[in-house]
Amino acid sequence: MTQRETLKRLTREARPYYGRIAIALLLGTLAGVLSLVAPWAFGAIVGRVLAPPPGQAADVHVLYIALGATFAALVLANLATYFQTYLTAWSGQHLIARWRVALFARVLNLPLGEFDKWRPGELIARFSNDLQLMTDAVSVSLPQFVVAGVTFLSSFAMMIYLDWLLTLTLVVVAPMVSIAVSKFQRLISTSTLRTQESVADLSANLTEILAGQRVVKAFGGEEYEIRRFRRANEDFFGAYMKLTQFIQTQPLVVSTIMVLAVVVIMWLSVREVLVGRLTTEHIFNYWLLLVNLANPLNRLAAFVGDLAKSIVGAGRVFEILDLPVETADRPGAKALTAPNGAIAFEHVTFSYKADEPPALRDVNASIEAGEVVALVGRSGAGKTTLVNLVPRFYEPQSGVVRIDGIDIADIRLTDLRRVIGIVPQDPQLLRGTILENIRYGRLGASDDEVHAAARDANADEFVQLLPDGYATQVGERGIRLSGGERQRVAIARALLRDPRVLILDEATSALDTHSEALIQQALERLLAGRTTLIIAHRLSTIRRANRILYIEAGRVVEIGTHDELLARGGAYAHLHSAQFA
């Protein structure tokens, strides 16, 4: 998206705030026009009180009128600027608050395939740094721009009225200023993009290390990670200082051009007074207007830099907002009421990327309602990919996945996922209490229902021993609980959901004997009467299954019971022999 397209889109997005912005523009215009009162008043004091024309006495009344008008104009201008700044900031912040929520919603609704392309730290940078660029522009720079712009234009108009010949000098300078500002705007835009990319890398590095701190400590990687972070930090520092250099150089160049113009104008104006074409009052008034013109011009140049940065930030925000969301429900999508839970895969082929070999190839399998099926195979065979198609985390490129004979693409996504429960091998607990994490399975559940699910999952046993019980904070990703405790909380969460279809990534492969026994008991309750797909690693889990699907290189190559497959002496029997002999 080009900067012009980004600016047009920003204008469209701001349409709901046009009324407030219009009022703010009027107030800014008023403040800018009132800035002309002071030059007029001081010129009148000089020309009528301090140095009146020959033969005329000093008019003290002019002094009082000029001072009173200056005071009133300054107070009124300050009030207008205050309300203009408030209205502009309110509109801008409200728009950015909307975008912040829209960003959050878009990230949550990204297809997993799209989400996997982004580093969490980079997404966080879009929320914080890029939105902050826009916040600074709308809260600080935009209100100043309005007042400065009106002050500049009104002062320029008055200078033409007082002496158009002198003012022509500024007209000659204007193209030079325009060329300088345009050049620096391009430099600032490019440098801002580089800076935002650098800070995103820095944020991604920090997020990764905070999440993997135990791995770093376990392998003694502290010094390596510090060096890596230092390099990223130096890259950001270099990019930021280059941006700062451009931002600070722009007003300096513009000011130098303006100072040159001012010197020429003052020289010419003094000559005009000496030859008698202009009076002292006129020239003093003209000089004050010149100062009134130069100051806002510097602020306008700075605003161009802020605008360039905010457009870059907006473009990076729009990049996220324009990402695809999960496939919307088809027209006429069906509600899934009272499902039995029968699952069928019909000629399913799936690839994560178009240029990669398929992770699943022409998979065909049928699972009866209430049946427990184990998915077995070597690592990378496609077991997890297959179960991820059932809740439509991914969409197959060809073939159909059905529940109760209905293509899941024809079922409303919310209904589909409501009947599916997932217990991962590494349970993902959210920051909060144990009660809140279990209730996440069904947000409307009462405390009694949560406690009942915890008892069925054998979690109530350890929760009651904690000082805060169900109000215990689990920490980031459940770090304050042991592996077995996290698994039991995850099972309680799935029990509370009461799903018809259960996806279970072997939950006991890394636990001690006591925890495993408790979880096996909980799983017996969880599996009862549900269609279950188990990514199986342990012999005890495999033997519990009614049938086994042996997957190899993305294909289902064997289907049968444990005893049948062993007797067949095929791929499953070889894997079983290698693992459990």
C-alpha cells in the first residue's frame, strides 16, 4: 500500500469524526487569526504612543486599547487551542482505540496457517510502537498543525496587504522550502519503516527469550542470547539515530532558508523606511508578522515529519487488518444440534504451503460415534495435522471432512468447535486463577459445575491443598503448577465443555507414576461415550483404543485393533516392536 493510498484510507476511517474535527478546525482557525492581534497592537503602540508622527502627541488611549485587545485575544486564543486540542485528541484516540480492538480481533481470527507466519513479538510491536506513532501525530502534531497553518496563512495575507513587494521575497523562497520538505519526508518515511522493523525484531527477540528462559538456562545460553540481543539493540539504535538525524535536520534546513529570507526582507524594509516609503509603525508591524510567519513554518516542517511517521505506522497497522480471517461460514451453513460425533475423512489432501509436499495425501478413514481411535506413527507422519482438520484449524486443499455425514465446511464454525474438546500434551493455561482456567471450557458455568468438573478430573485433590484454593493464580502459561496439575486442569476444562468429539494429544507421556495414574482415571471419565481421536505415544493408551490408524508420510496405511495390527506384522508391528520390545 502506497503512502497516498494509506492517507486516503485514513481519511475514510476518520469519517465518523468529521463533525468534531470540523469544530476543531474552526477553533484552530480562530486561534490562528487571533495571533494577528498582537502584531497589530504592538505596531500601534510603537506608531501612536512611543514614536507618533511629527506634529502629533502620544495617544495613551491607544496603549490601553492595544494592551486590552492583546490580553483578550491571547486568552481567547488559548481557550480555542485548548478545546481544539481536546477535540482532535479525542477523535484521534477514539479512532486508534477502535483500531487497537480491531487489531486484537483480527489476530484472534487469523487462520492458524497465517498466524504461524508471524512472530509474537512482531505482532506486539504493531500494537505498541506503530499505534504510538499515530497517537503522537493525532494528539500532539495535528492540533499544532491547524493553529500553525492558519497563523502562517493569515500572517502571510496581512504581509501582502501591508507591502506586497517585500512579501515577494518569501514567494521566491517558497519552492526551496517545498523541495526541502518533500525530500526529507521521503527520507523520514524510509527511515521510520526501517526503525519500526528493527524494534519489531528487538521485541520478537525479547518475547522469544522470555518464553524460553528455562531452555536458555538449561543449555547455558545466557551470554549467547545477550550478544544476540545486543546486536539487535545496536541495529535499532542505529536506525533510530538515523531517523532522528533526518527529523532534526529538516527544521534546521527550513529555518536556515527562512533566516536568509528574513535578513533580506529586513534589509529591504529598512531601506524603504529610509527613503520614506514606509513608516516606523508599518515596518514594526511587518517585522512582527514576519516572526509570526517564521515560527509556525518551523512547526509545519516538523509536522510533515510526524505525518510521514504516522503514515508508515498506519500502513503497518493496515497490513495486519488486511490479513485474511478464518473462512467465513458458507451461505446457508447448518447449525450442529445433538451431534452423534461420527467422523469421516474422504480423500483428504492438505499442504501447509503451496510449494511444499503435502502433509496429508488422499486420507480416507471413518470413525464411528463414541469410538476411541488412536493415531499412531513416527514423528512428522501427519497425526497432528489430521486432527487439526476436524475443528477447521486448517482447510484441506481437496477432499472432505464430515461429522455425522455433514461436510464440516457447511457447519457453522462456532457450532462445530462447541462440540469439540481438546486436551493437548502441553496444556495451555491462561494467566488467571484455576477457577477461571477451568471455566474457560464453558464461560457460563457456575462455580459448582466448575468444582464438579475438577473432581471428575482428579484436580480437586490438589486444589483444596493450595492456600487460595480455586482462587490460586496459575501464572504465565500455568508455570506455578506442576505438569500433572496443569494436565488435570486441562482435563477439567474439557470435561466442563462436555464435548461430543474429543481430541487428545497423549497427556501422560512425561509424568510421574502417581500423576499418570490420576490422569488415567480422569481420562476414563472423559472418554466415556465420546468420539475420541488420540495422538498416542503410550502402550496403555493404544490398547484402550477401539481401533488404530497407522499413519506414514501423510497416508493412513493400516487400520485395525492393536492385536490385529500386531498379527499382521506390518508397519505398526515394527514400530511397536521398536518402541515397546
